[in-house]
Amino acid sequence: MQRHIKLTALGAVALLALAGCSSHGSSSPQSSAGTSSTGASSSSSSTAAAGGAGSFGTLGTVCGPGSATGSTDTGVTDTTIQVGTIADVGWATAPGLLQPIFDGADAFVGWCNAAGGINGRKLKLDKRDSAFSNYLPQVKTSCTSDVALVGSMGILDDTGVDAWQACGLLNFTAATVGAKAANAKLMYPMTPIPADQQTIGGFHLFFDQHPDWASAVGSLYSNGAAGDREQHTYNEAITNIGGKIVYTAEYTPTTSNWTPYVQAMKKAGVKFLFLNDTANVTAGIEQAMATLNWYPELQISPSQLYDETTLQLAGKTIKNYYTYIPTTPFEAAAQVPAVQQYLNLLTQYAPKAKKTFFGATAFSAWLLFAEGVKSCGSNVTRKCISDYVATQKQWTGGGLQGPIDPASNKASQCFILMKVESNKFTQAFPSQLGQYDCSAKNAPTVKP
């Protein structure tokens, strides 16, 4: 019997996403039919990027000196290109929640300007704190100041869609949240999840290996309008690949007593638990499970849990836990030069930054934007940049992420399963570090 608990208070903290198997001695998930693997980037990913200071990963030269001139569009002058990035950094409920967005921007802009800018024009960065409720005002400010928003993310991003479309502002996002933003024009996400798809990377592998898990799935979400949508689309996606939901619930950001939730999961017979949550929520749930001495045979969360904070807050009690990510793990730095280069740039230009999924996708967004600007030469316009993006069918950020198709806004079918242990993340599947599992079952279609 399906159990559904619906709470009424507004909650949005856990809407930031999309990314042995258990204590019962099962092995790592095995690849099933229809699955393929791909590397973090092209075949040259195993060699250091060639070129000078402005080269990145397999992209070659991204930034450098040049002779570009002209005030060709909003935010563009002879010598500078003004770019904005928006993030909920000063939100009182979760201060610093999206600080990695700003960290990624600082790393890219610092590095690119040190290399000479883009075709000689230096980047001028506007970091705009949307503080949860101020996303729309920040978009309106960027409309008249910036050639584009890059690496941005706001929980209430739906509120800015009409404004950026009306003024022609390009929006290269680290990720999107709202249903309206998911299919908006002039929006180019590094983790695309259009309204008619949902990402559940690796679920099919576990279901194939453990049919009993597939028939006993639980799911947990933050409440509110966006949470209702995600609960619908994730649960439908799970069902579409053979899962059966036996328990689903919503919670508020202020929830502190997780014992009733864990007791309800146990009573419902949950064996496979999907948690669309944050590190704080995970810590609370894992503590309740430890206290009750009961864990599902597998727990899994989207990519926002690929964050050092998860280990810091939940490491002592976490068990049977995985996260699925569309980015190349930081643990693969020795195998993928782009990852090591990104980590070096964080250390140099944002030394207090934590290693997080959102920081990596923000940096990849900056790379795509810069490649578009570079292609325009002197005549940098919003249209020229968007025309470049329309030609990009296989973007990997030079090796920072699995392949996406920015031109069509289709969800990636390529993910990596990371096991979350007490003090580290370990790639669980595919077995080769930095390789991706690519399958249509990782991004099934759903009804919007």
C-alpha cells in the first residue's frame, strides 16, 4: 500500500536537482542491456591540455589576448564584457547554500582574465545574490547591464523566465529548478531536465540486479509547488523503468524529528529509498535510522549530495547510500586533466571553496559561454552567442562532465554512481574511474 504524507508549509531546500550495494553483501551493480559507457571527454582526456594559460581540458585555448573591439551589445565594450551570475547565497533559511555558484564564477573569471580575457576583452563579473526571494529583481538588473547570466541558479528561477525572455538575456545555468525554467527560451543548463524527462541515473542497474528492491521503493521530497512537481515526475520516472512506489512523503525545511518518517518507511517495507534532499536533511534522516537500527537496503540521491558537506554532517551514520552525478568525479583528477585543472583553479582563485557538484557545473557553463564569445570575434552579441550554442550537440566542458546536448535541451543519459561512505566518495559504477553509464533508462520520459 502506498503511503503519502503531505505537509503544508513552503519548502524548497531540497529542490536543488536533478544526482557492496548494501549491508546484505550484494555486489556492485552490473551493466544491463541498452547500457553503454563513455569517457569523461574525448580520447585525448588522458593527456594534459596543450597550449598556454588560457587552455582548458580538451577544449584547447578558451581565453587569451586579442584585438576585439566595439560596443556591440549590452555589457560589451572595447575592453570588457560584463556578465552576471545569480545564486541564493544570502538566504536566511540556508545561508551559503549556493555559494559554489559564486566560487565557480570567481575561479573562471580570475583564470580567464589572467590569460588575457576573451579575444582581449576582460570579463567584468556581477555576482547577484537572489537570497531566495529576489531572483526576479536580479534578472531585471542583469537585463540592462550584462550580456548574459552565466553559471547561475536560483530556487525560484521560474519567477525570472518572462523577464529574461522579454529582454533577450541569455542564461547559462549550473542547473534549473522550476517547471517553467526547464523549457524556457534563451536558457542553457549544464544539467538539462526538460519538463517531459526526469533523471534517475543508475536506478535501472539496481532494479535489474535486485527485483525485490524495484518492488519496494520509497521516496522523500521537500514540499511546496516545485516539490509537488518533482514528486510527480520522479515517481513516474521510477515507475516507468519498473519500480513500484510503496511509500512517498514530503517534509518542510524546518523538520527536525525524522523518526516518524523512518518508522513509516520501515512499516511500508521500503528497501530502495530515493531522497531528493540536502546534506542537512540526510544527516537528520541517517541519525534517525541509526537510532532505530534500521536502514533501507539502498538509499540514493541526486547530484546535490555530491558535496563535502554531506560527509561532514552525515559521515558518522550514513549507510547504504549512493548519489548519481552527471559530472566527472573529483576523485578522477589523476585520470582526467580537466578535473585537476578545475581543482587547481579553485585553490588559486576561490581558496575557501568546497568541492561540490554545483561548482563544477557552474564552471562548465562559463566555459560554454566563453567558447560562444570567442567564436564571435569582435562582434559579440547575444544572438551570436546563442547561435554558437545552437551548434553544440556534444558538450563535455573539456572533460568536466558527461556529454550533454545544449542545442536541444535534452536530459543527459550519462551518469556515474558514487557510493557515499563515512569519509569519502567512491565511484561504484562503471568500474573504471571517470567512465559514465549511458542509457535511456537514466532519463526516462514523463508527463509534464
